[in-house]
Amino acid sequence: MRAVRCVLGDYGDTVDDRECNAAARPRDSQECEMPACPWISPVQSTPRPDNSAQLHTQWRYGSWTACSVSCGKGKQARYVTCINAQGAVADESYCAHLPRPPEFSTCFSPCGQWHAREWSACSVTCGVGRATRHVLCSNYHHPVDQSFCDSDDKPATEQECTSGPCPSVYNRQRIYEQPYGYPQDPGHHPGHSSWNVPSADNQWRTGPWGACSSTCEGGFQRRVVVCQDGDGRSNSYCDERIKPAESKSCDSGPCPLWNYGVWGECTQTCGGGRKTRLVVCQRPNGQTLIDYNCDMLDKPPDMEQCNLQPCPGSASWHRQPWKPCSASCGRGIKQREIACVYQNQTKIEEAHCSHLQRPRTQKPCRARVCPTWKTSRWRECSVTCGSGVQNRDVYCRLKGAGRVREDLCDAHTRPPFLQPCQTAECTHYTWVTGVWEKCNVSCGDGTKSRRVWCAGPDMTPAQNDYCEPSSRPPSVQSCTEAACQYVWVTGEWSQCSVSCGIGYQQRYISCSMIPSSPGLLAQTIISAGNCPEPRPPDARPCVLQECASSAYWKVGLWSKCSQTCGAGLMERRVECVTLKGQPSKVCRHSERPASQAACQDRQCQLFTSCREVQMRQGVRMDGEYYLKVKSRILQIYCAEMQTDFPKEYVTLRSGQTDNYSEVYGYRLLNPFECPNNGSRLQDCSCRNDYSAAGYTLFHKVRLDLSSLRIMITDLQFSQTPLGRPVPFATAGDCYSAAKCPQGQFSINLTGTGLKVAHATKWTSQGNYVSVKVHRSEDGTRIYGRCGGFCGKCIPQAHSGLLLQVH
């Protein structure tokens, strides 16, 4: 059997078995075979219960618990159990024939350590004399008061020494012996006369020296010496006179000896007590070894009785064991209780022990080094201008162990991890408004607008992003003019629908608004529902002369205008038929009536923002609307129409497969190569562990109508099927440092009426970044590949992703 302990740290501190992995616990017992036991007559044996069971039982014991004190003398325990052949717990009577291992033991961990200097020269030149040395109490090589070390374990300051026998007493002759196997004189070798004739092809070969036969105080080592020919075969044709030695003497140094300190204080001043001392196994150089390296039978006693004289008045001081150190780390105080007792250990008044010296009840102690607070450097200020905050890391650190739990450090002395910081004064940007324009209608309800822009110091215009969006003044508001009058306006009658016979005529009819204020002549075409009933007819029959030919042009009714507002187109069917209504080809093309005509029901109300649509039409529903963008009517998606600040988005008509951003996740094991000319392969020598990787598809992108700039970080109408979200028009990777980009992005604005402006450029961020951007001739499509080790590309910060009306 052997002891198996769970230890922690570089110094092998014993901890509870549960701290170690139970699956990796080494065995604490193994089978062994000894010579057969001498047979004992059954008549002489003592009867015991179930001898057959005892033959297969043994004591099993666990690891020692941690010492009961952090430094100084304490106690430790372990479990001791009797087990049977199957490993199950058996009654202890079945192991009574075996010596029971101890269940409790003393332990010691000094608060300070005794350090002994070298012994002085012996006081005599021959015979027995005395040698002395200095013994210091120190802590981490710094001398401290001797009270910090255990006086019971103080090394001896003097010892006996022997400088060799004096000539007058005795003289010892030294006898020299050759080690076993030492090579003899070849001339006296028993086989000298029969040696083989040596050859140049035959050589002696030697093996490695074996271990020394003794671990201390001399011994010998052996090795293999063989004769081999040029092909490595063994023979006996080598020259025996030059044969290397097969053994040699060795010396592993002096054997360790038992060393012991002075006896400690007796536990009783009279009436019989105990005193202890430290007994250790040491080499002559002071190195301490485990006890089994010394002869256990010669181990000096570490405890003996003391003060056996009877106590005067049968009273004495009784000392309790020292309690643990008051501090779990650093310096503290150890205390113990004392009591004046009779010889039968009955506690009495302390006055009965006044004639005896009162033992001390406390002494200084030192535990392990205390952990302390450590801080990192302050990080950058949270703002680039004005007042902000900066932070840093604060953690609890134990020397030799690194970062530990924060509750092990004193919370009251924890350094701050936040502090205010002041940078340069901020440049203040404010909204500036222009003069309200006239109402956009001459009568009734309408809207009026004004210019609103962001300005810096000295009223210098700046980008709208620099001003606070929530405080932007309104650029549109409602207005009301005088009441409107609505009348029907009729156009001229068209030609008869036939060139002969019976046909019909049509005319254009619209509802117009006439301002009530004098002097205003402008008319506005509006919805027909505002004009009074009845509506004038827009068609009438017409009769011409009898048709001379057998065929004529037949026309249908005009269709509705193709636009509900503004200029549009209306159509009708025109065909050549006979008098019986059959199709014909004999009509004159010069007389063919028109099949298309221009039309306009009313003038369109054009809005420049979703907010204007919301205010003027009272619309609160998200959807597609026609807005006037830079003198062009475009279809814009209005979102968050239920709020006071709706947002404008461009729907990407080409679909999400042509509008995506990617940060590639694979990384080459050798980042200074570009395999396969930059093409992607799934079986590349790389690993897929880039934490910033992601792939995002875009359905709509947000557009700032005033600057025509895409807000690339708005991901409301996007989808990220893989990894982290990636902004629009952005790509990157951590694949290679050899100009081998793998990250991709794609932009397709086909069908939106917009294109990417020539002023839009992409800039790189990171290390070893390569940027490759391709654009179509009309600017509606952009494709880019970007990446590095590690890096990405984004639109330039000062201009962003700018668009133009296509």
C-alpha cells in the first residue's frame, strides 16, 4: 500500500480529495508476493472469528486532511477502514491480526523558518570536541524576531565533532580494496596464454553504465562490454589487453541522517507533562528528505514526558493547544487558553497557581502572502470632446497564482475602475431654419415648407448627422387659404368616330378649382368628386352621309387615363369593318382615326419626405410611396409612419441574393501564402474560428433623402443567416496576409432609379488589408472583395455611401 494525496500548487499543499479528479486517482494498493509464512500448529493459535475471511482483508486509508492550522503545529486526520477481498467495508475485527495504520497525526507549518549557517571548525584537532553555528529565524530570507519561528523546532547551535583519533589513543590503518570486477593485470589474466590474434576489423563495444549499487556512501556500476566485427557480429577476436572496464566504483554522496531540534516547552509545569521536538531526515548539506530515506529504527524520539515531579498543592497550569492564526494571510496572532487545575485536571482559581510562572497565551504568527489589488492602465476617454468617463480593469491578484476571486481582497481598499475625463471642448452644431415659403395651394388646405439645415460655429453648413435628430425643427407645416370653387371644364368634341354613316363623338371633361380671390387666374385639376352634379356628357352620337364604300373605320370608347394625376395616356380601339361588321382591309389609312390621346385628370401632389406624406395626407401606414427626390419621382418605402419621425428606405428590386455583405470565417494555418490563386476551397489548410465572421442579406436600405447617403449600419430590413451581422457595403476576413481577400459584398440598385456616385470610395481597416472593388458602367452594380490578417473595407467615413439619381 502507499499514501495517495491530493496536492495543490508548487509547494505541494495537501487539500481535500474532492479537489482532484477522482477518475485519475492512482492506486493506493497493489498485490505483492512474499515468502511463505512459517506454519503454526493449530493448537498454539488463538481462535479468531472466520480465519478464512481474515486472510483476504486489509486496512485501507485515505489521504491526510489539511492541517488544522495555517502555520505552526496542528493536527490532521484520515479515514482508516477494513476492507475484504471484494473491496467492501468489513468489520474492523477482521483486520485485527494486522497493524492498524494511525488515524491522526501531528503536522507543522512554520510561520517563519529557521536558517542555520555553516558549522564552525571543531574546537579540537583530534579526539571529540564541539562545533557551533548561528541559527536565524527568517521569513522570505529576511531576518525576523525569533518568536515568529517555533522554538521546539529550532536547529541545534552546537554539536559534538570528531577530528580524528589522537596518536596517543589509537591509530587506525586504512585498508584499500579493489572494487568488484576491477580489471586485473593482463599478464596475470588466466586466459593470457590463449588470447586470439587481434584484428583491425574487431573492436570492443560498450553499453551505458548502470545505476549505482548504493544510493549513498559508495557502491559500484556495471556495463556490458562485447567484441564485434565490422558487420556488428559478436566474436572473441579483440585484444584483451585494451578491453574497457566492465565496472567502476561510484559515490552518490553521504547518506542522510536524522537531525533533531531542541525540546519544546513542557505541557505541564509539574505533575507530568509532555514535550516535543522536530526530528527530520536531512543530508549533510541541510536538504530535508522524506522520513523513509533514513533508517526508521534509528529515528530519535520526537516526544517524551517531562516535569514528573509532583505539584506543590497539586495545582499546575494546563495549556490548551494553540488556536489557528487570526489572519488567513499576512501577520496575525495565535492564542490559546490556559487554566489552573488540580492534579485530576479539575479547574480551580488562578490564585492557586500564583507561585508558578504563568505561560503566555498569545504569540505572533504569519500566514501565507495576502492577495492585493492590481489595476490596468486607464482606457481612452468615452468621448472625443467635452466631459466623459474612462475605465480600467481592477482585479485581485495573488503572487505566484495570478488572478483570484475578488472576495479574497479587501473590498474597502479596492481602487476605482471609473473616473471622469475631460477632453477638448466640443464643437456645437445647431439646426438653422429658413423663411417659410408660400402655401402650395391658392385656396383650401395645403402645406408650406422651409429649408432646415445643420450648422456649426459661424453658421458654417455641416452634415445633418452632426445635429441631434430629435430636436430638428419641422420643414413642412399645414396652411389654409380662402375657400375654393369647383367647376366642370369641358374640351372640344372630337371628330365623328366614323367617316360615313352613324358614329359618336367624345370630349375631355375635368373638374377644376377656381380661386375665390380676385386676380388669381390659375386653375388646378382635382378629383371629380369635388364638382357639382350632374357631370356633363363626354360622348354623343353623330350622323354623316351615307357610306359610299363597303367598309369604314370603326372606333371604340376611350379608356381611362393611365395616370390618376399628372400627364397620362388614354387609348381606344380602331378597326376597319364592312357594313355588316366584318373585318376589312379596304379602308383608307389616311382617314384612320387616332387610337391614343394625351390626358390629365388632375395635377399630382408631390411630396419630398415620408413626414410630409404623413402630415398632408394623414397616412399612418408603412408602405411604398412616390416622392420627389432631386427633381425625379422615385418609389420610396416609408417605415415607422406611426411615429413622429418616419424613416425612408429604398427597396432593392434585384433581390437579396445580389445585395449582401460578408466577413469570411476561415483562417489559413500559414497566413503568408495565397493558395489556389485566391480561390476558395473547403479542404484548405485552415481553421474556421474567426470570431467576427458573418453573412448578412439586405431587402431594403435606409436612405437620407437630403444627402442621398445610405446608412450602412441600419439593419432593420436585413437577415443574418450566419455569424454576426455585417453592415451594408462591407466585407473582410482574417484569411491571409498575402493579398488574398476572401470577404465579399455586392450592391445592385437596378430598378430603384438610383446609382452609386463616382465620389464613393472604400477604405481599409486592419492589417495587411487588400481591397478590390468593381463597378458597372452605369453605377447601379458594385462588387467588392476585401480582407487581410485581420482586416476589412468600408465606405469612406467622411462621405459615406453616396448615391445619385439615375
